[in-house]
Amino acid sequence: VERYREFLPWVAGAEVHERTGRDLQASLTMERAGIRQSFTTRNVMQRPGWMSLELVNGPFKRLDGLWTFAAIGAAGTKVVLDMKFEFANPVASMLFGRAFEQSVGELIDAFVAREREQQVGADGAAVDEAAEGGDPAGDGPRHRDERVAPGVERLAAQAAQGFGHQGL
């Protein structure tokens, strides 16, 4: 979380409030198009398979998500982010909703790119199977994204330490 600003250009600030072996509570300040919003999430991690996140406070009526990591042999790791969110204020939604959705859509790519940079000679190519759209349950926007990335253990460990929002 503390290093998000190094590879997520829309992160204006990040702070860890509490960290245990399985839980992380952190705040993130995002800035896009001159608009800043901050929020706090609590994340629960089950290494190396998944990490959930839920809203503690911020401009949302609802924010929850699930990162999953599944080894797929020599091809690497299938990384999936399934996130639902709804702003509490319609004006905030109008001003920041599209920017937030775009940021969520960039998360997996940013973490996969960072992982590749840290793995000298990694030769696995990302497989883009992204699917975006409205939430079929009708309870706010939903974003689901999938990628294949090299190395499940390393990427899942990185996620457990770094995906504070969105991990975002």
C-alpha cells in the first residue's frame, strides 16, 4: 500500500492504519481530472488464494470486492478482481464514478506490470479476458477483470501486502 504511488499514477496518497497476519486496514486518496476522493477499506487475506475488501468509510454507499489468485501451471497465475461499488451521493457518482471505474479497471494491469518488472526474464504474456458492465443484481456498478500473470505465490503475496484498495 505504501508503494502504490510508485506504479499507480492516480494514487495521491496511501496510509496503512492496521496490519495483522490476515487483515489490513488502509486509506487511499485517488486523484483524477483534478478531483480527489479518499476512502478506507478493511481487507481480509487468505494466502495464496484470495483477498476480500470492504468499505470502512468514504464516499461510497457500498464498496466490496474479491481478488482471487489461481495457479495455472507454467502459464502463471489467473488473477481475477470482482468489485461492486455505489457512491452514497449522486453528485459524487456523477463527478467521480467514471474515474473510479477506470482506476479499478487499471488495477490488475498495473500489478501484473509491476510483477513483470520485478521478475527478470519473465516471458508470460498477459491474457486479457476482461468483462465490464453493470451489476446484473441491479445494486450498483460492477467491475470484473481477469488476467494471467507469471508466478502465483509471488503475486498473491504481493497482493496480500499491497492490494489495499481495490485495492485497489
